[in-house]
Amino acid sequence: MPAKSKGTKTIKTAAAPRAPVTFPPEIYRTLEQIARQEKASIACVVRDAAENCVADQWPLLERPAS
């Protein structure tokens, strides 16, 4: 991700890792339904599910509540 320019200052942002993922059609349709219900993107739903999975498997790595 390129640095963002704000006025004359340049703000560098760390690029988040990306991963292409292929879902079975039924799972993808379910993700679409959840995203519509939550008024969120499918990416947001998947990130949330991944964070919950990590927290369940490794509770010490859970992010503190903000």
C-alpha cells in the first residue's frame, strides 16, 4: 500500500497481509447473508470469524477490548 499524503507530510501505513481464499458455494452464500444482515462486507465477516477462531484456540493471543 503506498504512503498516504496529507498536505506536505507523508504518512506511511503498514500494509496488512492479504490472503486469497476460496469458499465452497454454500459457505459463500451464507457469508453473503451474514454480511447483509450485519450491514458489513464479506471481508469484515471473515476477519471477525478468524479473530474469534484465534481467540478460541489461543486465548492468550486475544486482543484487548477497545
